Amino acid sequence: MLNGIIRRILSAIPTLLVGITLCFLIIHLAPGNPATRFLNPSQTAATQEIIRERFGLNQSLPIQYFHWLKQVLFHFDFGYSFYNGKDCTEVLISALGPTIILSFWALVFALSVGISLGIFTALRADTHVDRVINSTMMIFLSTPAFWLGLMFIGLFTIHLNWLPGSHLHSLYYDQLDSFGQLLDSVRHLILPVFTLGLPLAATVFKYIRAGMIDALQSDYTLAARARGIRQSTILWKYSLKNSLLPLVSLLGVIIPALLSGAVIVEVVFALPGVGRAMVTAVFGRDYPILMAGASLAFFIVILFNIVADIFYRILDPRIRNSAGGL
């Protein structure tokens, strides 16, 4: 088992290196130069060269890459932001809190809604209720996050004035008591969590519904009914347990969707998270911040894929036995 886990981790290292290498090339080959933000026509060529040398842009692309990779691997140093001169690690750590909060509650919301509605409709397959819920969830699955967020802001913030449509806190947040601060934070998170969580909930719903329908029609379920086992026992002990198994591997798909969706949601709702920091870095050609954020995203995606793969093999003996120990 341990040998299998080690092999799985070692096999992920080349994937991580290839991913960040491609990201480095794409970022640096894109049109634009971060040094031009500090240049003007009146500056001499020597001054312009000093600025390029300060950013390390006067070196060839392979030398820039290997210097950056050496700093990351041996010193865990992603460099300093071209925009404000701050350490890239500190910038991402300070922006990571809002992203974790948003992603966590969006994941909780997506799993709760997707699993409950998937079970509910599977028990009522091919009924009018099933068709209505299925069609509604497919609409959310195919709706872009930015459009959904703008519609929520237009309806619940501008038209109804029920919920705030930007930031994590109100301007008077520090003047509130503990309960008031908690309530204020919850009100600010509702629309972003719904915007990010509803498409993911539709994905979970799709898998759970299909798995539950297959499980309810399987031979072992029919055999359990023939033995007189109660319907509730069949539902929770047999059908649901087997239909939840693919959800473990689905987490490897949901986590990248959370990361990519958080970028859009944080921009739409003006949340100070990693996604917004990355978008700001794109417009400012802030290469160090972009590479630090991309490396973090690659690492998180690969990590959760490894964890999901390991848990899937632990929970499913058929795969564990065929995999030779993992």
C-alpha cells in the first residue's frame, strides 16, 4: 500500500514540472513587457536597460526559466512582485484566506444540494418532479459563472436590495459586535457561494442521480428486496453507498473547477482572493505573481487528484486488488 502511494506521488512530479514549464513559456511569450510600465520616451537607453536588468528580462528565456526553477526548488522563493515589490509568497498567502473560505463553502453547498437532489430525483425517476429538477440543474451546469453572478447581483442586490454584491465585509464591519460581524460575513458570502456552488452542485447531482438509478435497478438491490429487507435499509446501506463511490474520484474534477471558478467569482464580486490577484497580475504583466499562482494551482490540482485516487482504491476492493496493492 505504502509503495503504491509513493509510486503515485513520484509519477505526479513530472506532470507538475511539465505544467509549470508550459505555463512559464506561455506567460513569457505572450505579447507585452512588464518593463514598459516603467518606461517613457524621454528615458535614455541606459535607463531602460537598467530597468530590464532589474527584472531579469535582459537574459534569454531558458536562463530566466532555470534561474526561477532553481530558486523555487532549492529556496522556495518565487521572487518579488513587479507591481509592488512584495514577496510573491506573502502576496498569495494573504490572498489565500478569502479563496479558501469561498471554495470551502461552495464545495459544502455543492455536495449538500447535489447529493440530496440526486437521491430525491432518483427515487422519482421519469416523473414530472424529476424532469423539472433535472432540467433546472442542467441550466445551472451550462450557465457561465460570470453571467450567473451578474444576474444574482442585478436581482438580489440592485433590484431587491436583499444582499450585498461585493467585498467580504461592510464598511461598518469593525463597529459591529461578534454576532453582527458573523451575520455580515454570511450575507456577503451568500451570492458568491451560490454563484460558484450551483454549477458544481449540478455536476454532483448528475453523477449521484445516475448512480442511484443504476444502483436501485441492480441485481443486488433486487435480491435484497426479494429477501424482504426494508426499503430504507436498501436505500442507505446498499444503493447510496455504491452511488457515492464515483463521487470520490469526481473530487479530482471538482477541485480544478473550484479554482477556475473562484477566479471569475472573485472578480465579479470584488473579493480579495487569489483569483483576483492573478487577474490583476495578468493585466500588469506581473510574471512572478502569475508563476507563483499557477504553480500553487497545479500543486493543489495534482494533490487532490492523488488523494482522490488513493481513497478510491481504498474504498473499492476491486480496483485495489487489480492495482497490485494500491
